[in-house]
Amino acid sequence: MAITFVVANQKGGIGKTTTATTLAGILSKKKKTLLIDADPQGNCTSTYEALIEDQATLYDVMVDSDKLPLEEAIQHMPNGDIVASDPLLSKAEKMLDGDVEGLYRLKDAVDELEGYDYIVIDTAPSLNVILYNCLIAADQVIIPVTADAYAMQGLQQLSDTIRAVQRRQNPGLSIAGLLLVRFAGRSNLEKTVRNELQQLADTMDTKLFQNAIRECVKTKEAQSKKQLLIDYAPKCTTMQDYQAFVKELLKGVNESNK
């Protein structure tokens, strides 16, 4: 069965999509990997140039009364395999809200999927029924954070949500760690925030990944060209940092599976 990672943070604009697509890109070079775009904004879908018209998307998997198999929504694109998002996902939130079975739609679909070693799920910056679906379906949560004055905004609420899912729906769920992104490490503020995030990670029963992600212009260039960073600029500093992060991530996965 595939190991499923969810990339989540209710704060927007902090690099969740870059982390999700880059993680999926690195993993796919070695193992069969599927990216699921669970954000109605569809940035991963755009990067992969996946279709949403006349094509099954995550929306169909989530709301289809006959439980459309996830496999039927997978698109095999040059950047990799993806289940596309759809702006209609925002409607799915209302349709599934209050439906106990609705919380398990994605888990049921993921559990039936065969042939993949890893699944990476990108999420919207919100705490809603779609995020609950993702957390219930996942094995580990990766939380990207930035080293600024608002870095910890909302993290406690996300932690509480994850704890609730662990207690009630998915006891096997764990937080892989907090991942510092867009990090330079030169300012006193960044150093202070990094220390505070380490302390917060301890209270969340997780860690702050040792490998932080520096930012470089190649990241935005790759996005504008609809290419994965690993293909567009494999030697840039951001890519080097993500490679080191993935090694650290997988080492933790292997240790927890022993």
C-alpha cells in the first residue's frame, strides 16, 4: 500500500504547492508516485497542465454517489501522474458537510488504489471537510512554514485538528515535521522564529526538519513554464534543499516502519 503524505497549513501563500509538486517530482524519479490536488484553486493542476473539462477530477471522486474509483480520475501527464482539482471542490465541501460517510470518501478511494508507492496531496489553506478527508486518508502530514512574524499563526489550530483526527478517525496519522521554506537564516528574526518553531514542534509531538528550503528565482521560472523544479533547475539551491529534505523525510518514514 502507498505511503500518503499531506502537505497542509491553513495559512496561504507559503509554498504548499511548490513543496507538494517538488516532493512528488523527487519521489517519482525513484518510485511510482501520484499527486492529488485537493485545493480548489488548482495550482498543482495548472503546473501539471491537467484537464478539468470532460475529465474526471477529485470533485467527481468525492461526490459521485457510485464512488468513482480514484484510478479513473488519474491523468498521466509529462510532469507525472495527477488527480486534478476542480473549482467545484468548494461546492463539495457543502455537499459533504454533516455527512459522516463523507469524511471517508478520499480514504476509501485511496485504499482501493493499487500500483503506487507514494501519494502526495496538496491542500487548500483552510480547515474544512476536504482537509479532514485528506488527513483521514494520510499517513503523514508535512507542514510548510515561513520564518516570519506570522509563522505560527494558525499552527495550533491545525495541530488541534490533526490531534482530533488521530483520536477519532485515523490513529495512524502522524506529523512528519515542520518544514521551513523561503528561508535565508541571516536575520535575527529568522533565527528567533526558527528557535520558536522548534519549541512549537516539540509541543506538537513532531520535529522541525533540519533541512530548511532556501528560495531562488528558478522556482518562479519553473512555475511560469509549467515545469517541475527537478526538471527545470535540478542544481539550483532550492532543489538541493528539497533533495536533502526528502532524504530526511524518508529516513524518518523508514525508521517509523521498523
